[in-house]
Amino acid sequence: MKIYFEGVSCSGKSTLIKTIEQSRRGIISISELPDDYKKHEDLDNFCRYNDERKCLIANEKSKMSIVLVDRGYASTLAYNYIQLKLSLSQEYFKTLDWYLEGIKNGKLLKPDFYVLLSVDKKTAINRAKKLNRFCKTIAWYNNPLIGNNFYKYFFSLLEPDIPLLSLDGKIPVEKLLKEFWRFIDEHKK
């Protein structure tokens, strides 16, 4: 079983994934593939390549276990969409073509379930500052509402066939964990 966790930066994806991993045995997580992002001249192409690799790894590992993926291709699309709306980049159109072609040719593999965590701008910025990760030039922090709205569009129009659990990232992680397992149990039947 493959489950992709999506949402803007500092919405609680990684924290929830770690909590889920600790709650049961035999769960595998895949986070961003380790790399020094600063060394890439074309970060957008690297992110798309990273998503393709994570899809393949998740697909292979899901044959033996539940696999939790920390950000999939929907987040790459969302980030580029935020950049487009903030007039920072036109990369979104190239990424949308990549997504459509990737689904068609099997380089991008859809999950069995999605989990979307949403937070407001203030919460995202406060968490990023607390983690010493805040950078005002990062599009996720400039307007997470654009990202949250993109995800709603993505899940309702581009992948409406995949079950989606939408969570408020401000809720304590223990409650999110219960909602997660309840959702999985309901959809496994």
C-alpha cells in the first residue's frame, strides 16, 4: 500500500509520518531523496526526477509493506503553481506536462491513498522559524493558501479516484494518528 502525504512546508507531514511509523511495525517511509539542493542548476528538473525515483521506490517497497511517501508529485505541481501565481516562475506549465506524460507512461505511479495536511500562513511561518528553516523567498511560506487551494483542485479534478484524507495540520499529532488509522481501516474494506 502506497500513501502519499502532501501539503505546504511545515504543515506537519513529516511529524505525522514519524508518528505513524512508531505506531506499528512494518511501515516504511520515503522522504526527500538526500541531496544538496544548492548544487543543482536546474532545481525544477531535479525535483521532477526526485518524484519519479520516489514513485518507483515506493511502488517496489509497497509489495512488502505500507509505504508512506513524504511529498509526491502533487507537491511539485503545487509549488510550481504557487510560483506561477506569485509571478516568480512559469515552470508550472512544464511541470503539468511532465505530470500528465508521467502518469501516461508510468514514470509517475499513483498512490492508493492521499493524506493532505493544511495549515495557515502564520502557522507555517512560525513552525519554519522554530525549526530554523524559514526563508522569505521560499514560495511555500509566501502564500500557503495558494498551495492549499491548488491541492483541492488537484484532488478534485486530476485525481478524484484516489481516496483522500484531509487533515488540519494544527491538530495535535495524536489525534491525527487516530484519524489516519480510522481512514485506512475504512478504505481497506
